[in-house]
Amino acid sequence: MRYRYVPMILAALVLGACSSAPSASSYSRNQALQASQVQKGKIVSSREVEVEGTKSGVGSTAGAVGGGVAGSFIGGGWRSNLLGAVGGAVVGGLGGSAAEEALTKSTGTEFVVQLDNGQTISVVEANDENLVPGDRVMVLQGGRTRVVRDTAPQ
């Protein structure tokens, strides 16, 4: 009976941990209808980079709850159950934190862009537009900085 919540906790952890590198094509609800500054430029280089996973506390909380529940079934009396629950919560919290970070780690692309005003900047995001060095781009700077293909006629 006490185990029935463990699968739901683990499912929430796994579903909450699914992520990818920030994308120029996805906007949060808060970012919609917001103005951005736009600068034009050219990609001078790009390389794949690793985007570290999140450390939101969801993984450690879910792991601690699951570990505590599982550890409380050690048996042999209330002291054993209590020690098992505490030990399970500590071990589960550490494991859940590591799992969250590993599950949310992703690969992104670092773009170095030479802006038309002479300034050089770098932006990391998912390369969902298959941009390559030499491509003309627009850099949108608002709540987040994004690099998108410049489709305006030259």
C-alpha cells in the first residue's frame, strides 16, 4: 500500500527531467508578445558544446521521498524502520539529484557572430535551423538572445 506512490514520484521525476538545449524556435508564454532588439550579422564560427543539466531540486526531492519510503520497510521494529527511512532518504536524494542532472544534460551549438556594427558576440542554443559559418543571421536580444537565419533579400 505504501509503495503505490513511488511509481508516480519516479514518473514525475523522469517527465520533468526531459529537456533539450535552448532553441531559437521555442518561446515561453512570458516571452510571447515581447519586443526584441534585432541586429544583423554573419556567423564566423560554431562548435558543439555540452549544456549542463538542471539542478532544480526536483530530482533530489523525488529521490529522497522514494528512498525514504523504500527504506522505511527495512523491518525489525520502529527504530529499524526510522533508520532505514532516514538512510533511504539521504541516499535517494543524492541519487535523484544526480539522475536529474544527467537526464537534463544536452548538446547545444555555440555560435560566434560578427555583427554588422563590428561587435563580436557568442550565443549558445540548439542548432535547429542548421546554421553554419558564413550564414547571414539576425540576433534577437530580449528576454533571451537568439540567433535566427536572416531571410531578408540581400
